[in-house]
Amino acid sequence: MAETKRPSPEEIILYTKDPKAKIATITFNRPEFLNAPTSAARLRYADLLYGANVDDDVKVVVIRGAGDDFGSGADLPEMMEGADAVRDNDAKFPPDFRLSKSGRAKKG
């Protein structure tokens, strides 16, 4: 089965932060596929959750899905292709967080 071109993890999982309100929003942005994340997008999601957890400028995380559906689980066509293993250029795990001079975590 031929591999299908899929959007990047950054296109599927969106992240915004309002430092004034201390609210971060993670949006699954693939409504045409019921917001099903790819393997690399699942790693990005975990990375963003971890980053928000260690960020002193975030006190609330809102997780939402674009369109009418929150999410369907996984990208089944990707799994059927045997592409569930993340390729080296798709995502890095574990995330690389380093402390800034102020002692706060920052992505490095």
C-alpha cells in the first residue's frame, strides 16, 4: 500500500497561549479526518502538554477539536500502511526542555 502525504504534526496539533490570562489552547486541527492524529502528531501533543505543565505562564490548558468532532482516535490508514513508527524527521521524543537563566523551563 502506498503511503499518503499527511499534514505535519504542527498543522494537525495547534498551540496558542494567552500569557495574560495564563491559558494555553491545544487544538486538534484535522476535521476532515475527525481530528485523527498521526503518530508524529500524538508525540507533538504529548510534548505540548508537558511544555504547558512546566510553563509558569500557563495555569489552564484547554484541549479542543476543530469542527464538529473532538477526535476519532488514531489515523487508521497510517496504521494500515505500517507507518505507526515515527520517522526521524517527524518528531523528537523525549522533548528537549532546558532551564533558562531564570530557572524556568524552555524548549531547547
